[in-house]
Amino acid sequence: MLLATIALIGLLLAYGNGANDNFKGVATLFGSGTTSYRRALLWASVTTALGSVTALVLAHGLLASFSGKGLVPPEVVNNPVFPAAVALSAGLTVLLATRLGFPISTTHALIGALVGAGLATSGAGVNTSKLATGFVLPLLTSPFIAVALAALLYPPLRYARKRVGVSQETCVCVGQEIMGIVPGAPGSEQALRAVSLPTLVVGTEATCQVRYSGRLLGLSARRILDGAHYMSAGAVSFARGLNDTPKIAALLLVGNLVVPDLAIVGVGVAMAIGGLLSARRVAETMSHRVTEMNLGQGFTANIVTALLVTVASKFGVPVSTTHVSCGSLFGIGTITRQAHWKTIGNILLAWLITLPVAGLLGAALAAALGTIL
């Protein structure tokens, strides 16, 4: 009964992870106007599930890291109180952040919970060397690497796009109807002179969308770049499923209640359900409140995120998909000077708060469960 309860708590954490993280891979699709929220969410669900399945083969190193082995003594890892406290405290932290619309890191929450529960249940404390090199260092460096790579990669990609004759145009749209198309980005003097909006029915929303025009290899540049953007977003979601699924599944392995492969599948399903039902608030933050972006900028951010997270997953390095994906968007916003720094500041503050909140919850729940169980 106790082990079954721990498994259910772990699945609750997986649900919270899906709600907070699933949309991050496709936020650029929605934010750039490439597709709708529903279509982006469906694409995220499918590609994240594929990443979760692939974790059965490629990501067993993360299973070991997030079971607590090496961080706390073996007897603590095998004590049911420890994984129950870790899963419940991390799950509550992630669900609270999701309710508030903050894209926090499940990895952050798990690490805080591991440390808090470890300190409460282990007389020897936690292995600070393992904590520093195996967890803290990757978390601190990965967002800075993502910012730098995105900022460095976008200018040459933009230059290459212009060199092959693919230009920008601004579409003035009312609902699904295109009212006019002018060259250039929104706000340019040429575009403002060329646009003459029609009289609108009350309640109808007019929007501007930046699109690409021209031909590439004899085909529509817009269709090719839209397809590339979809693939890059799918690659990010795939990498996230590959990276996050085994971290949570590790908590279900206590007492050998389930085998690792079954734990990974169960977590993957719970993550998909969480994303489908509860992703909207974080989706709005990631898509529209971090930075303005067009298709090319979103594509660049996705390439950087997918590359870093996939490589980290392969080598068992516990980076945060949230840190990397947000870092990529921060880098794009910095280079284009369209970053929303107030929102970015709030996200960074949420990241700082995640560790101590999860740690305190982990310690409190471990102490409480220790007296009950």
C-alpha cells in the first residue's frame, strides 16, 4: 500500500511536469503566430511522448542520478519516506508555479526536494561534492550557454536568409482573413504608410503577423521555413521528454514496485495528460511575455534548446529544459532588443525561489511522513 502511494505521488509530479513543461518546446510556434495553441499543444504532446519512449533506451543515466544514489546514503534511498517526500514536495512546487503561470524547472524542484528530504532523513546529510558537480554546476551553466548560442547563431542565420532572397512581409489580418500585406517588419515607416485598415466590426481583433516571402530551391520559402520551425519545435519537445521522464521515473523505483521501463512509460503518460489539461497559463508566458519573436527567431531558439538538452540527456547531465529553453529566448530577445525584461526578471526570481521552497517542503514532508510511516 505504501509503495503504491509513492507511485501515485510520483505520477502527480509527472502530471505537474507536463502542465508546466510540455508547451515550452512549442512556445515559439504559438508565439510567432505560426500555428494555434491547440495545434501547438498537440504537436508538443506527440513529440514529448516520443522522447519519453526513447528514454527507455538512451536516458538510464538520469534514472540513477535522480534516485538519490551518491547524494544520500543507500539506506536513505531505500527508505520509502525519502522518495515519497521528494515526489510530493517537488510536485506541489511545480503545480503551484503552473497555477501562477511561472515556467519553473522541474529539475530545480527535484534537486531542492532531494536535498531537503535528504537532510531530514539522513544523519550523514548530503554529499556536497556530488551536489555541486553533478547537479548545481550543470544547472548554473546551461542557461548561460543557451543565451550565448542563441545570440551568436541568430545573426548569421538571418544573414543567410537574406542572401538567398527570402524577405519579410507583414500580414494585417482580421480573424482568418488577410486584409493586406506590406513589405518589412511591423512598425517600419514603409509598412505604416502602406497600411490602411478597413472599418472593423466591434469585437473583431486585428493583428499583424510577420511572414517570409520568396522562393527557396524552387519552393515557397514560407512553407519550407514553417516546416523547419515545426521540426525544430518537435525536436525540443522530444529532447524534453527524453530528459525529464527518467528524472521523475527514478522516484517510482523504490522497493522495486515497478521495473524501470514501466516507470518511464507511466511517467510519460502522466506528463502528456498534464500538458493537455493544464498548460495554458505557462504557454501564454513562454509564447508572448518573454520576447517578441518571428518564425526565424523561434526556429533559432529551438535549435539551440534541442541540441543542448539532447546532448545532456545522452550523457546523463541533469540540465533543466526550462533553463535552456528560456535562456534561448532570452538570447534572442537580447540580440533583437525586444526582450520583456520585467517578465524575464519574474521568471528568474521564480527560479531562485524554487530550490528553497522545494527544499523546505521536502524536509517538512520527510519529517511528517517519518512519524506516520
